[in-house]
Amino acid sequence: DTAVSQTPKYLVTQMGNDKSIKCEQNLGHDTMYWYKQDSKKFLKIMFSYNNKELIINETVPNRFSPKSPDKAHLNLHINSLELGDSAVYFCASSNTIEAFFGQGTRLTVV
Amino acid sequence: QKEVEQDPGPLSVPEGAIVSLNCTYSNSAFQYFMWYRQYSRKGPELLMYTYSSGNKEDGRFTAQVDKSSKYISLFIRDSQPSDSATYLCAMRPSGGNTPLVFGKGTRLSVIA
């Protein structure tokens, strides 16, 4: 039973398109995150949500819009995709100490 | 200076070797220190965490934190080919739900 699940696992799309990534956690955690991992494996926080409320937005372009319909779900919508958006996007959820990650969504913009 | 520094490697060792992985950090507010392992095309999985300074052992893995030097280490004893992965250190202050701050990860290969 997967704790943090993301869909899709792979996404290939053209520049200028709009796409969404979905994330769900069944751990009962209040806090969820989106991280971006670049080609050099560096994991950088994008957004943090606590109980459906946005608490951190790390200077991410406003083409990226997270949405949390309930505390078990945190989706990421990206408008007007650019080549530089190609990366692996990880959703995570957390109790107050550990964070648990999904398997990632590999986004390739062509 | 980045908040968390980690040598990206790659690091290649023979099977059975003792591996030492390290991170330094600059934010003295960090209280929780974690090590994640990430296999290729998978998400990071938590190996272990320590709170404040000290050591913690779990099987072949030992984590050490020296807050006075702002330096953390992960030791892997009797390394196995299945340990080949990228190891990421991560840390956060205590309290609240501040996100983890990660190092860049060290890629480890254990050669049979």
C-alpha cells in the first residue's frame, strides 16, 4: 500500500502546454510538499502546505500553481511549460520530523 | 555559501569496505539531521535520523552529528553492491513543519 503516490510517473510534453501532476498520501500527515530535483540530483523545495493551506512558496514562478483540495492531496499545475521546467518533481508528506517521498514525476519539455 | 554542502562524488569502493559520507551546514538552527538513500529513478527513502548531536546506529549504518563543527556523517560498514545509490543528507530546525533542506547528494558505487 503506497504511502505517497504521484501520477503520472513520466510526462513528455511540448513547450507552451499546460500540465498537472497529482499527489496523494495515506499517512494521515498534515503537511505536504513539492520538491524539484534537477539533473544534478539537487532537491529544492518549491511549496509547502499545512492542512490545505499554503505556508511556503520558495520564489517559484507563478506558472506553477499548487492546489490542495484536502490534506491528503496536493496537486501541481504548470502553465506555459518551458524547457527549463524539465526535471523530476517529487511530492512528499511529513509528520513533524520525517518526510516521505513519492516515486517522482519525470517531466520532459520538448 | 549554500546552507548544506555535500560532496557529490562519485565515490566508488570495493564490496566490504567502510564508507564515510559527510555534510557540512551553516544554519545553527538545524536540529534534525537525516540521511536519505535514492536509487536510480526512485524517490528518496529515509535511512535514519538523529536529533541534535550524537550517534545513532542501525545495523550496518551509523549516523553521527557534531553540532559544534556543523558536520554530519554517515558510515556504512561491510558495504554491499545493493548499497549503490545516491545518499542525500537533509536537515531542518525543530518544531513546526519547515521543509527539509537537502545536500546535493553523493553517488556511491559498491563494486563486487
